[in-house]
Amino acid sequence: QVSLSFVPAGFYYLIATNTATGCKDTATVEVEPGSPVTFSTAIAHNNCFGQTIGSIQITNIDIPPPGFYYFDWDNASTGGNDDFGGPADPTDDSEDIFNLAAGTYYLTITVTDEFSYWCTALDTFIITEPPQLIVSGSNIALACFGNTTTVTAMPSGG
């Protein structure tokens, strides 16, 4: 018996030869591709500079059977495994994440039957924020007591 491990989807042609008699037989085996993990998202961005009200919600997840699925969210600015909803473990983050600052977030969805079957789906999301709102003005000295003037504000950014 001969086994090949980690073979991708495709057709494989097998030839068996009895070295003592010289007899041969052939067979064709198809390894069929598995179903992909697909999902949709609803993303909310920050309305003001410095806010942390962004969110990423997973919707309409479709996983191949049989399957349990796990979420691992990571933030590009922190490096390593982030904790979004549980202890620091790559298989216990919440499906949806909230209270996000602007930045890049990575998602790994792992689907498994907890024995031998597993596959992953990877995606990257960017939560945005507008530029910082800055307002400036110039000091004005009045020439005489009781005079009036116009004060001008100069806003820029978000």
C-alpha cells in the first residue's frame, strides 16, 4: 500500500506493477475540490478622528459540512494574537467585533470537524476615520475700548 498525503484537487493516475510477474493495472482517482468558506460583512467606520466606534460584523456565513467554525481577529497595529471576546487563543474570538479604532484588521475563519478536516478563509478589513478637525484663528487687538471687529475661524480637516 502506498499513500500520498496533502494532494490538492485534481486527477491522479495510479499504476500498480507486480515486479515478480510484470502484470500491471491502472486506475484514475479524482480528488474533488471542497466547498469554499464564504461570508459577507457589514462594516461601520468612525465618523470623527480618534473615535473607537468602528465595527465589523460577519453576515451570511456559509461553511462546508460537517463543520464547526472559529474566528481569529487580529489588529495590524498590535502584532500577534489579539483578544476580541475571549482569552488569548486563536480559536475563541467573537464573530463580530466592535469599538474599533481606525486601522487594519485581519480575520481567519477556521472550519473543522475537530478530527481531521479543516480549512480556512482569510480576509483583511480597513476601518477608516476622517482627518482630524483643526480650527485656528488669529488674535486681534482692538484699537480703542468699545470698538468691535470680526473674528474669523479657519477650520481644516474632518
